[in-house]
Amino acid sequence: MTGPHPSSERRAVLYVIACGSPLARHVGRLVELAQQDGWDVCVVTTPDGAKFLDPVALARQTGHPVRTSYKNPGDPDVLPPADAMIVCPATVNTVNKWAVGITDTLALGLLVEAQGKGVPLVAVPYTNAAMATHPAFRAGIARLAEWGVTVLFGDQFFPLHPPGAGERHLHAFPWALPLAALHERLCPVGQAVA
């Protein structure tokens, strides 16, 4: 897989947005793979996502602070603007709010704004089989996909687990999959790479 192709001398910037799931503990694996692929990676979390992460270790890994909250008025932006975003893990809560345009967290505000700017977005919902059946969640996934978000959800990507069993499946999560989907979105098959 070849890395992103920035339009200037700076490396292309990827925001990895992690939501409140035990899977978020291992988001450093996605960061590492993205860095190997040439991305300058920034990590943003939802407030619940922050409970699972080690922000100091991720800041050391990325060279950027981990952001969770909106900045105060007048404060400078501490992260470079995103060229692409991967939401992994995306929770039911985040998918539902994103699909109706709620921006009550920094992560959601960035996603809603990025959609309006045409920033490439990949979402990887991670939930249990019972929560995944909720009609609002299913409608939210469909709506995001309809709006151009690449949504990786279903057994062909990662099998759903029973309620309370998520921890037992973390080791098998295919961290390279969201990057491959982003790469496909940026460089579709048959399109020449500059």
C-alpha cells in the first residue's frame, strides 16, 4: 500500500477519532500503521473515548497533543488541518449523533464540518450484536454511507460479538482495514497515481 500524496511539501494529515469502546485502548496500532504509510497522525477522542486511551503515550507517538474538548475562544489550533479522518472505533452513540448532525463534542464537530468540506471519511463502528440491531443505528449507518462516508460495518469486515464479549475479540481486530479503505477511497482501482 502506498501512502497519501500531499499537495504540498508537508505530509498529509490523518485524524484518528476514537470513541468510548475498549477497542480504543489499542488505537496506537492504527496510528503506527498510518505513520508507516506516510501520514502525519493526530488523535482526537470523544469524552468517553478518553477514558480508554493513554494520551501521553499517544502524544509521544504522534508528536501532537490528544484533543478531546473544543478549544477556548482565542486559543490557537494545536493540530494541523485534516486531509482525511478515520473514526475507529465508532460507537453507536457517535454514529447516531453524527447522522443527525449533533456536534456536542469536538469529535462530532470535526466530523460534521469535515463532511461539509469534502474531507474523506472512514467510519468503523464497533459494537455488540444487540446494540447493532437498533433501527436508529442502522439508519445512521445507511445515512452516513449515502452521504459519502466509507462505512466498514458487518461480518465481511469484523463479526459482531454478543453483549459483554467485546473484550474477548479485541485481539482479532483488523487495524489495517480502515487504512486500506481510506487508500482505496483516495486512489480508486484503475486510477493512475501521480
